[in-house]
Amino acid sequence: MSHVFLSVIDALPDGGAAGLDAEVGGEPSPLLALRRGNEVRVFHNVCPHAGRRLEVAPGRFIVDADTVVCAAHGACFTIPAGDCIAGPCRGQSLREVPCELRDGEVWIDLRG
């Protein structure tokens, strides 16, 4: 089985970010789910600038003007694409974990 259940879409804030944990590629990984309506994308919860987690506290993210903001250095990532549009890693993107929606559920690819 290469896909595992991550969450139901209704548990993820629309227009926001949710922190989740899963094993991806055989390693425990903090993940970030970004949702806009029925579109959900999942990323490793690691800022490409300094390799730190994005949240201000476990599971608490700064969401402002359709972006999630890295609490460490202020990089702004679009929701749900994960592209950095401002800050020290502008032009880079969060590292995506392949996912799919199945009947309102979010499933991730374990191979990451």
C-alpha cells in the first residue's frame, strides 16, 4: 500500500493551514496541509530558507492574505500552492508530498 489516510478535508481550515504528522519515505515527517475550497496540497513542514518548521507553535500557523507565513523569518507561501512570494526564499517552494482526495478524505503517497 503506497497511500495512507491523512485527514478528512473538513478537518482542514478552508483558506488556511494545518499541521499533521505522518511517516513519509520511511521517516517521521511533520507535514503542512494547505486548503482552498476543495483543493488540498500537502508539504513537508520545513521552510526552504533555513530548514525550520513554519509554525509559531506546534500546529499554530500565521495565515495572512492567502499566505502562510514562516514564523522564523517571515517568508510568505501561497495557499494552496506553497510557492514563496516574499521573504528570504522568494521564488522557491515548499517540498510537496503527493496526495489525492477520495470521497472527502486526504490520502498521501508514502514514498513522498
